[in-house]
Amino acid sequence: MRGRMRALFADTRAASGLPEMELTVLTAVVNAAAPPTVAQIGRSLGHPRQVVQRAANRLAELGLVAFADNPEHKRASLLVATEAGRALKAADHARAQEVTRAVTARIDAATFADAAGQLHAIRSEIEAYLREREQ
């Protein structure tokens, strides 16, 4: 599935002008409920902190994200999307929505809803297990 999904959205990713990791980090920042740290994004995505840091640094150079002081930690800055970053992500999302509409026209909505519910339940249990294991 991962390979098919990557192929499905390859053109939308390419249109963003960003490498995949940079777009992934930008997406994580834009979609976060609260500004995340590099380490939080790395843990969430399963990527080494250093890989996420390089992508975040590049996004900052491009003016798509900014580093902000973190009141909880002196050295772990928070990542905040800039207006340019939110605009780029919105355009990327619009392109992805076009692809999504084309695919959902071919597959029953109830099938998608069922799969999404099952994947959400699986992810929740995996996250709970990982939290418990870390304690």
C-alpha cells in the first residue's frame, strides 16, 4: 500500500518543489495541534532526529517554517509554519484532494470509511503500546 500511495501522489509531491522529507516535515508542522519540536516529529514519523533537523533547517532557509523558543526546553526549539509554508502546504493539499476525489470516485465511500476506522484503531493501539513500553 505504501508504494502504491507514493506512486498515486508522486506528481502532487513533485509540484510542491520540495523533496519528500521536507514536505513531510512541513506537513507535520502545519497539521500539528501545537508547535512541535524536531524530536517530536522524528518520533511521530519514525525518522531519526538528525534527518528531521536537516529538513527543518532547509525549510527555515526557504522561509517556510521558523524556529521559536520553547518554554519547556531551552535547546529544543519549536517549529512554526510561516504564511509561505501554510500557503505551500495548502496548494499541495488542494492538488492531493484532486487525486483523492478521482480515486474515491472509483471506490465505495463505505469501504474507505471502514478502512480508515480500522487503521485509526490499529494506530491508537500501537501508540498506546509504545507509550507503555517507554515507561
